[in-house]
Amino acid sequence: MIKAVIFDLDGLLLDTEIVAFKVYEELGRRFNFELTLLEFMQDFCGRPLRRNVAYCNERFQLPWELEEAVEEVLRIEKMILDEGVDVMPGARELLSYLKDNNYKTCVASSSARERSIKLLEQHRMVEYFDDFVFGPEVERSKPNPDILLKAAEKVGVAPEDCLVLEDSQAGIQAAYSAGMKVICIPDLKYPTEEYVQMATAVKESLFDVIEYLKE
């Protein structure tokens, strides 16, 4: 029986994955390398920022230290985010449904707390959640299950009674490893068959999750 719904943030609740790609596009212009959208989807989506920056540094042999690179990536990202990001279709409607029907809710995101809360506050969505877990709070990031297990612990619900909503393969793997049901709502990349088999379902939008819960 589903008692709690655990949400990813980037690319699931908010349309921010394309923002991240634009950041690396800007770095590519600056340092003369090319990262295609397909490569970004395969190697970056659903991963923590520091991991992605370190990977980018190593892959393209960029001439700066990790901390300097992270700081610059965050600066570029902030410039883009300050222009505004969209809420994903069905997000508000699903959150209202969950609140009205007494489900526990939690955000479990690899992103930093300050950035994530600020984005949610911009769209007046913080009030819909019982709790939050962010990347720095756990030792291992997705695709490891740690952050999802922490979310279940925070809302006081057993893993088998949690439904996870994810857009990335790393998120699907994390939920599967945690023993949780998981619905994938693909953003930039449709999951491969291996991950489709791990998922409880693959849906087009968060509107479809309402119908799933009603059933």
C-alpha cells in the first residue's frame, strides 16, 4: 500500500535538466569542446553536480581545479535559473491530490539544499512537502539507494510502502535497489529496456501518476 511519494527535483518537478545542459554548452564554447545533448543525457543526467564537474574536468582536460570549476558552474547556472524555470506538467495537480488524500511527501534530490529550496519557493511548492533530503546529507548518491532510504526514514514510512517518481536511469536504479516502487516520467532521455524492467511503470507526465494512484 502506497503511503508516501518521494520526488526527484530536476527534470521531474522542475524543468531544469536543460538548464544544466546549457551550462556545459557555455563551458564548451569557452574551452573549445563539444558535449552533445545525447552525451549529456547518457553521462550527466541524474548525477550530482560535483561528480559531473569532476567528470567534465577529466574528460575534456580543463585547466582549472575542481573547486574553481564548481563555483563557475554554479555561477552560470544561477544566471540561467534567475531567468525562470517552468514547473513540469501535472506537478501542481499531483501535489494537491497527494495533500488532499493524506500521502506523505518528500523531495530526494542530489542537488544542494539552498538551490533546491529557492527554486521550490519561487513556485510556492515548499508547503506541499513533509520533508526534504539533499545530496550532501548522504554518503553515496544515486544510483545508490541511500538518499531514498533516508527520505523514507524522515517521513516514517517503510520502503515497500513508498512510491518514487524519477526521470533518470540513476533514479530508477536507486529506487529499485531501495525496494521501492518507482514510476519514471522521462525528461530528456527515455530509459533503456534494462531500466524499464526495473520500473513499476513509465508514464508520460505527472498527471498520469494521479490516475495510477486512483487505480
